[in-house]
Amino acid sequence: MNGPEIHVEFAPALHVFVPQARRGGATRVATDGVSTLGHVVESLGVPLTEVGTLVVDGREVAPAHVPAAGESVTVRSVERPQRVPGAPLRFLLDVHLGTLARRLRLLGVDTAYESTDIGDPALAARSAAEKRVMLSRDRGLLRRRELWAGAFVYSTRPDDQLHDVLDRFRPELRPWTRCTACNGLLRRAAKEEVADQLKGGTQRTYDVFAQCSACGRAYWKGAHHDQLEAIVERALSRDARRG
């Protein structure tokens, strides 16, 4: 781009996408005179899923605004909690976020997850068809226009990823109600119903079971239950503090 020059200032939360903005002040950007402001912002590395409002010379504008020479643009980050209108809050995660998917399901959050790389077009199409918020660290995927909604996952650490998603979207938490393997709903089950999945020690030691109504997987309070309980308790505690 070598047309009209504008000045763009990014909210601190967006500096991770625009390293040069960390120096402070506005970034000088040459545009082509026809591209929208949304396109310009994305060309600088910021997915529009992470943009709250765009302010040009003191007034809010839509991403479709075509910037003129000399305009001063402020790019704000999304407000939290972020509301996604028009559908129940549900998520779709890409192949790289398996641990986050399992933890969201542990908390009872409706979370679809692709365990294989089906490609960005297919993920975006599923997000639109099922009205799910796409969670990803892939900026290219988040730029696809057919997405229902999307959000960038900022951290590579599962604990931080979970806390960030819960803080941003504030989903209703219903721990121990979903299958961590397939996202199906759990129901109480008698030992006899799941006996074929139990080894000798488990069958002798445990009497309380749940079973996924979709895939049939059995659940009980096994060796890893304390670790899972700790994840649940931390999430519920944070949720209570947020009010």
C-alpha cells in the first residue's frame, strides 16, 4: 500500500499482534485508498475477532469504513465479558487445543473439537452451520468471513487458556455433566451397565458410575479425580469472584 497515510493506535491488549505498537503512540500506515479499515487492521496482523470498536477522529466507525488521508484511528480490544448474540454459547476448537477442549467439557461447557486437521474451510463452515464460537491460535482461520464468531487463544498454557476463555465469555459452568471424550451428556449408570469397561480392581473398588449418552464411555472417581477436582474448583472459585 502506498496511498493515503493514516495513523493507527492499538489497545495494549492487541500489541501481541503488532510488535511495533509496543513502542507507544500511533503507527503510520500507508493505505491504498480503497481498502476498508477492517482490511487494513487485519493486514497489520490483528484478527477482527479481537477488535472491539474502531474510532476514527473521535467517532466510532464500522470495519467497512474506507480511511482517508490523515485520519487518526484507535483500535480497541473486545470488551469483557463478550456477548455472542443470536445463539446459545457453544465453542468449536481446532486440532491444537485438545487439552482446552477437555477442560471446557469437564466444566460442562458445550465444546466441539476436531482431533484431526480438517482444514480451515471445513472448520469455518462448521462454526457457521452449528453457530459455534471458533477458538484458535491460527490468525488465518480467524480471518475467514464465514465464521459464526471467533476468538484468538492468547496463551500456549492450558491453565491460562482456560482462564482466559472463561473470563472473556463467562459461559455457564455445569461440571461433571459432559463427556470429556466426545462432548455428549452424562447420566448416572449402574455398575452392571458399564461392567464391560471395568477392570478387576475398578470393579471391586468403585460403585458410583456415569456413562456418556452419546458414546457410552464410563466414568468414575478414579486415580486422576483429585487433579480434575482441582481444575473444577479453581474455575468455580474464579467464576464466583467475577459475580
